[in-house]
Amino acid sequence: MARKTNKEALKNALQDLSKDKFSEFCHRLRDRRGSPRVSYSDVEDKNVLQITDLMVSFFTESNVLQVARVLLRQINCNQEAETLSPEIKAPVDKGKPTIHKNCAAGGKGLKAKKKDPILSSRKIEFGKYEGKTFKWLSENDLNYIGFIVANHMQQRKETTYRSGQMANKDSLTKYAKANPKAWEEVKFCQEMEKAKKRSLQPGQEGKALVGFGCYRSMTLEDLYESKNEKIISYVDFIRTTSTPSTKMELAQRYILQRDKEQPAAPNRPNTSAVPKAAKKPSSASASEVGPKQKKSKKAKTTDE
């Protein structure tokens, strides 16, 4: 007889629970204090199979039974807890092991690949996108992921405080690390913050990054002083925009300030230096001169 896996054992134990006990089990699951935390939205309206998959994804197959036993005992389902024998092991692949190209970096690449589908379905529990999945967020507002994760990573350096929201941000961070585009956005937001701190020093305003558009990675100083025709045109667009966005407003303020500091903006042609064309006499003027000259000559001859 084939040995059951931990996942199968958990599924069987949960199927033996009454409807009320299963509901109580889910309640205990989302209220547990250990890490990782499970949110209300993760377990809401989920069936046995979905809760089984959820727990395996959160706690791994090798640790999930230990968590389940604790929760079962908390709801006085001791008999079901005993059926989850610690001797049941996760299946072992006896074939040739597959080595992921990122395994050299602590195996993060392979781990992220396995968790990515589950993390994609996790939901944001705060802010303007509350209720949206991580996947939806990565497809609609990568900059928001970058901003939230970059700030959260900085917070994590300063505190180990745990809360439902912090746990949700921890999960979003894991998702971002597994998503190349999202992680690129996180790194960009970190560079933005570093540049912003540099720009707060006296006389260093131009060290801030543009932060938007196709030249967002350039500093304001490099953008303004560029001799590239496309960039010059882009600077002029920012300069003349009447309703700039928040980030563009900062760039516009810098550009206009630089314009004031010099006689003519380097990115605009200096039309005042172009000489005006000499005014040609009109045909009417020329015709008037002729007869007068002749008359004057005739008068002089008569006098003589």
C-alpha cells in the first residue's frame, strides 16, 4: 500500500470534520500568531481542498501537519489530530534532480518559482487597491508594488513588529522577488529614495531622479544639460506643460529655476541673437526719388 503524503493526510483529516468544526478550524487558522500569517480573505468561502492547498503553500508540506495538529487540538478535535502522524513524509522524487539556474543564490529562484502561483492569488489588504490580487497589481500598477515593497523593506530593517498588514506586505515582497519586472521596479524605487536624500543637500537639487517617463532614471541635472535633441524636446515639453503631475511638477520647478539662473536656457534657441533682415525700400519710394532728382537737375541748368 502506497504511503500517504502529508497533503493527503491533511485533506483526509479536514474532510472528517463537521461543517461547524471545519469553519472553526479556518477561524483558528487565520487567527494564529505564528509566521506566516493567514488573512481572512485567504480562507473566506474556501472548501477542504482549497484550504489544504493553501496550508501547504504557506507552511510547506514538511511542516503543515505540525501546524494542523495544533489547530485541531485548539478546537478539541484531538482524535483527528492524532491521525496526523509525524511519521508521514512528503514524497521524495527519486529521479534525476533538477538544478535551477538560481540555486547558487541560496535556492531563491526555485523556491520563488514554486510559490509564485499561490502568491499571485493573494490579495492586498490595505490602501487604494485593497482586495486586488498580487497578480492584478503586477499587471496594472508595477510602480505601486515598487513603492510599497521598497518602503516595507526599509521598515523591516528598523523593526520586527508583526501585524496582519505587515505580514501581507511580507508576502508581497516575496512575490516581487519572484517577479523580475516587479523586482526591477522595487530597485528603481530604492534608487529614487537614495537620490532624493542626496538632492536635499544645499545646491544638490539636480541630483534627484526624474522618476517618470522614458528618461526617469536620469538625474534632473543630466536631463536639463543634455545636448540630445530628443531630450531637449522633452525638457521643453515639461517646461511648457500647464498641468503637470506631481513628479513632473518637481522636474518643471527645477527646469524653470535653471532657466532663471542663466541668460538663455541652453535647451532653447536664442532668437535674440539672430540679426534682422535689412529693410528694402518699397517701389513707391524708388519712384518718388527719380522725378525729384531730375527736377532738381533741370532747375540748376536754368539758373546757370
